[in-house]
Amino acid sequence: MQENLTGQPVSIGTYYPDAGDAQAPSDVAVVITTVLRAALLDAVNSVYGQSYGGRIQLLIGVDKAFGPIDGLNALLARRPPHVSAIVLTLPFSTSIRHGGVHRAQDGGSIRSMLTFMANSQYVAYLDDDNQWEPEHLAGLLEAVRGKVWAHSMRLLIDQASGKEMAVDRWDSVGVGRGRFAETGGFVDPNCLLIDKVAAGRALGRWSEGPGMMSDRKFFAAIREAAHGQVNAPTVRYFVRAQDTMFAKFLRDGVEF
């Protein structure tokens, strides 16, 4: 914590080191943008549970918080020795949704900012209400070799019951596939790993709108680049009850 000229506390960031040299790049970074849902604890635990044993840098960014989470600091203090963490909390929102200047309503410039901050060439993304299977990072790092980005598949989970519903075969299915095929396809950020040096010119797209379109803007910017794929659902993607789209697809057996 530091103080500004009026003496009010301004929380900027907290660093939790790993066992290595802080300047030496990590093998992979994980960016989580969050509004501090309680589910963030499960998301962080799924990063800790990765089978990949190399150095992992976890970057958590808060653009607009719903409220504090009991146990977050304690959880970060219990990180494995090969995992470091940085928590960035700005005293203002960067999103136009909350009075900021960036048009992306789902986090403003936080995802772009954390990607640039990451001390790793390779960056993966996880939302605070989703989780990864243990082999997620290892599989993506293998698939991205010699390429600009890689993606895995995702398993749809009913948020209320925790029931596994189906592997997503409609939305986050890759280039030129699924219900977005005519506009180039789509991959959800939770399924992505990028070489941020090779994809550097696209990183600002995370901050663009309108509305909640930043994910699609970023994917459109990288989709023509060489990429790899993990043919397994290593992302546990939680679907809310009000998301009737997936319910309809499951009920009607819709295919694209």
C-alpha cells in the first residue's frame, strides 16, 4: 500500500515471489481478470493444480471489484514454490462501463495491461469463474511450439449443480468452425495460449469494444496466424442458468 497526497490509501499491487530469480522470465504466465467473485479461489487452485512443473507467473487484475474475498491472500501465500503471483488493483476502472476510457466493458484495458506486464513469452487466460483440468497448460505449451497461438476445447458445466453438460461443439471450436464460421470462427480466451511477442500487435484488441466484443476482436486479429490445437476439453467452463443458448443446443442437438 502507498499513500497519495491526501493521505488516502491506494492499493496498486502485491507481489508473491516464487523460488526463482524475479527477473528471469517464467515459462508461462496466466492472466486472470476478476471482479473478485468468490469462485476466483477455485480458479486459482486450478492453476496450482497444473501438472506442468515449470515456472508459472500468475497475474490477477481487478478493474472493478464486487467486494473483498475472504481467503484470497491466504491462498496466494500457499502457492507452490514454482508459482509466483502479482495482484493488481487500480483505484479506478479502465472500462467505459464504470467511467473509464476503454470501450471494452468486460475489464477495460486490464487484460491487455497484464499481458504486457507478464514476464513470460507465453500467456494463457482464465476467467475468475472458470477452471482448468490439470493437463491444460502442459498441453497448450506443447501445441504452441513454432506457432503464434494454441487452443484447447472446453467442457460446459452447469454452474448451479456442477454437472458436466457437454463438450462445446458450437462456439469455442476454432478457426472457420461452429456457429461463427462465416465470420472466421472463435476461441474463448479461457482456451487460449499465445506467444505474446509474436502476437504483440494484437494485444490492444483486448481493450476494444463495443460492449463485450473484445474477445472476438482479439481472436479476429490472431486467427490467420499459425496455431496449434489440443484435442481435449481441458477447460471447465461454467454456464449460468440464464444462458438459454447452450440449453437449446443441448436439447435440440444443434450442429453447425
